[in-house]
Amino acid sequence: MIFNESLPIYTQIMNLIKKKIVSGELKGGDKLTSVRESSTEFKVNPNTIQRAYQELEREGLVFTQRGMGTFVTEDTETIKNLKKNMASNIVKSFLIDMKSLGFNSEDIIELINERVKEVK
């Protein structure tokens, strides 16, 4: 993984894990790789992985069982809310970019409708 220098590494690792949860690559109850394995995989300090896992736990997306590891939450509502929030952020960013290019709301909707028809 190539890290972006403008964002803390633990945040980037959190975002990657969130994407895996939302996409279904990681399902509720799945065990995350150990801190040691992940630090080797990402070539980062184990404390960085630990921080990412702690923040994910604080957000209710994972839970830790002492001596067993860290697992993805089985709360489908939490995962559904995460997916909705991530989608909302993507749309918001897209709209800001489009408006900065001079498009108005009607133009953006028309463009999206055209592209949706093409993708079908």
C-alpha cells in the first residue's frame, strides 16, 4: 500500500478496513489480521496498526476479545450506517468538485442520468 503523506497512516489503514467492511470483503464476525501481521503487511510500526484498530473499536466497527483478536462488528445497522456515510461523503466531494467546475445542480443531475444509462 502506498500511503498519502497528507493523511495519517493509521487513518488510511482505518479507511481501507472500512472499505473492506462496506464492500463485504470483511463480513460481520470476521477476524482482522493480528497487529503483528498487519504491521508486516503494511510495513508500518505495530503501534500504528494498534491505533487504527483502537479507533475502529471506538467507532463501534470492530471489537476485541482478549487473547482471541479483533473482529468486525456483527451489527448490520452499524455497517449499513457506515456504508451510507461513506457514500454521502463521496457524493458531497463529487458535488463540490463539479460546482467548482461551474456546473449547476441541473447540469450535474443530467450528466449523472446520462452516465447511469450508459453503465446499464
